[in-house]
Amino acid sequence: MKIAISGKGGTGKTTLSALLVNALKEKGFRVLAVDADPDANRAGALGFSRAEEIVPITEMEDLIYERTGTKPGTAGGFFKLNPRVDDIPDQVCREQEGIRLMVMGGVKKGGGGCICPESALLKALMQHLLLERDEVIVIDMEAGIEHLGRGVASSVDLLLIVVEPGQRSIDTARRVQRLAADIGLKRIGIVGNKVREDSELELLKHHLSDLPFLGYLPYSKKILEADLHGLPLDHHIEDIGERIAEILRGIGFNPNNAFLS
């Protein structure tokens, strides 16, 4: 199963993805966590030691040159658009306590986009992950879905959009919904975050009533403190575990830990 997570910056994409990854690992699933948000730090949220030492793939200059034939930072030259990537996950993944993590990194873009060896490698790698890997993959995306494309959209089992109470977050969810429709990705679900009271929950459901609402995470001082101090996120605190279980049921994991497609 492949799950992509998107939403406005600061809504809690990394929080949700880390909690889901930990819960799935605890249930016995083989999980690959992919950090595809240049501004995120899922390694810290997952409790990886020496998280600051993890090198994103887009900064692995020798690897990029080896696979594309062009040095990183080069634009407009000749390079391989479909480099070999099938062995990269096993080479670059960090593993700790049963969780495997791969950090994609960001591409420095100027103007309207980037045609460069880094982006070619990331695109090929994302295609490999979604089309050929046989494991649960949870991808922490940017506020958009730039890493996805028409060729792999059908392989994403679900796009989760994280929304917090507030019009800007709701507007971003609508933008992500439109981007997803443009590439043919129709399986979308909403997860609320930082919900303080029932009225906020109803607000989200009202403004996004045409999309499946799969659950929510309550406002939690402990989660905020963990994020503030760079501590790993624990789905056992307060009633977070119950909320994560509800979200997993909404996604399609039944009580026997099988995925219902």
C-alpha cells in the first residue's frame, strides 16, 4: 500500500506521517517512510539517532552524476531522463527499530520549474517506489504534489490531505485536490489536525463535505512539545493512539492488520 500525505505547511503532515508509520510498524507491517518534503524532518519525528547526519538524495552528487551522467546543479544539458534507480532504496535507506527511512531532499528551482539531473533522478525514484516496491510506503509530500505525476498517480492507494481549522488550510486542501484531479489521482481523504473542540471538527467537515473525512488528531501540548524539542512522536500519548487507529480504519486497515483495497 502506498499513502501520500500533503497539506499546507505547518498543518502537521510530518506529525501524522510519523504517527502512522510507528503504528503500522507496531502492527507488524514492513514500512518504508519517504521524506519528500524539503522543509520537513521526519527522521527526528521518527526518533532516528543522528538525524542531522542523514544526507538527502538530491545532495548525493556522486550518485546523481553516476546515474544521470551530469553533475548536480546543471540545467539545460544532456542527461539521462530515466536513470537506473531500483537499487537506490536499499543503498541509501536508514533503518532503525524496524522502520526504514529515505530522505529525498529538494531541488533548487528558479523561475517556473527545473529540468535538471536531480529532478530526473527523483522522478524515476518515485516511479520505482510506487510501481515496483512491495511494502507499505508512507510519503511526506510538500504542500503540493510535485513529486507525483500522471504515470504513477494510479499507484497511489490514497492521498491524505492534512487540514487544521482555518480558511488558509482549507484553501490549500482545495488546491491539492485540484492538482490531484489534474493527474488523475481520485482517491483522496481528509484528516483534521490540531482540533480543539467539536465546532472546529464540524467546520472542517462542512467546508470539505465532498471528500471522505477519515479522522482527526486533537490539539496536543505533548505533541507540540515533542516537535519543539525535536523529540520522537509517540502515538501512545493521551488519546492519540485511538485517533490513529480510527484513521487507519478509515484508510482501509481492518482489525486483522490487512489492507482492504
